[in-house]
Amino acid sequence: MRPQRWAPSRGQSVVELALVLPLFLMVLIGIISLGIGVFYQQQVTNAAREAARYASIHSATARCPVVGQHDPNPPIPPTYSRCDRPQDGWPDMTAAGRGAIFGLDAADVRLTPCWSGYVKDGNTPPNGIDYMPPGDYVIVPLTPPVPVTDSTYMPCRIGGVDPAVSADSLGCAGGLSRSDTASSASEGQGRIVANQVTVYACTVWNPPMAGFLLIPDQVTLRAVVTEPIERQQ
């Protein structure tokens, strides 16, 4: 009696390959796409950080300050000028932020700054801006220092929200509305103020093979960085 021989089941291997290969490819491409997305997110964060740093050190006392809606209150004579302006899209600040991007089309990254600070109670911007935070002292000639108790911190707004708190609700369309509550000054009439600049950076990324991976065709990458305003000589 001859032993029974089993012929190789080629059809079974093809079926197993057809079942396993799509899952393997989905996992592999998903890992690659996730890595690309994380890398791009880092680049957007770098752009926001460099732009915020540039706006911080190019304050109202710089030769070419980055400015928002409001001028310093009180004024800073005689060197102040509205140099890097919102009407022009902050070309210098934008160039500094986009210059930190690698591997991503820098022209697709939008950068929007806004300025926040303390406002004297009972006032709304631009009245009472660039005020001192509570706990500091106003130096009045020939009298003891007067403690500040009448100021409130007011965050700036981009797209109607505080970008440092709820940037996830912001899109990446051009012309986002802005509302500043301070200028780019770090001081005024000998007093130190606690103004800050916040930069919101975003871009729209199209993940490769999004339909195959069952993820959205477009993903908005966002970053928000806040820096204190620094005085320049």
C-alpha cells in the first residue's frame, strides 16, 4: 500500500496572502504616514516658536518692530515706527518663522501673531493698555511707591478665541480676525509691563493614501507659542 501524498495547496496560499497583505500594507503605510505627520507637526511648532521669538525681541524699541493693532501707550518717542505691520502680513516675522521649516512647503504655513497684556480696570483696548500687573508699584515723584491693584490681564483673540487656550477650534484659512489687548512694548514712562506675543501657526496636510487608511483627506496641523516681550536698545 502506497503512502498518501498531499499536493501543495497553492490556492490556499493565495487566499491567505489576499487576506493578510491588505492588513500588512495598512499597518506599514499607517506607520509611515504617522511618522510624516509627527515630523510635519514639529516643523509647524518650530515655525511658531521662531516667529514668536522674533516678534518678542523685535519689540517696540527695536529699529524695525513687529507691531499689531495698537501702538504703545504711553508713546515711545522718538524711535518707534510701524515697521513690520499686519497690513503687509508681517513679512520679517513670517520669514523668520518659515525659515525654521524643513521638509515642508514653507509657503503653506500661515503665521498669525497677537499681543496680550494687562489693562487698567474700567478701560477697554486701546484705552488703558500696556498697564502694570497687580503687585507691581507705580513710582510717583516725591511720594512713596503706589501698589498696582487696578489692572486685569486680557488675552488677545484670533478668530474670536484665545489661541493659547482653544486653538483647536481655529481653521487655517487666510484672514483670521484678530483682537490685540496690548502693544509690542515692554515698558512705558519708566515702568515695566508684562506684555506677551502669541503666534498661531497652521498648515493643511494631505496624508498619503488617506482613503486606504480610513483617515481624513486633510488634517490641520496647529501650533501656538507665547513669548514675553523683551526690550531692545
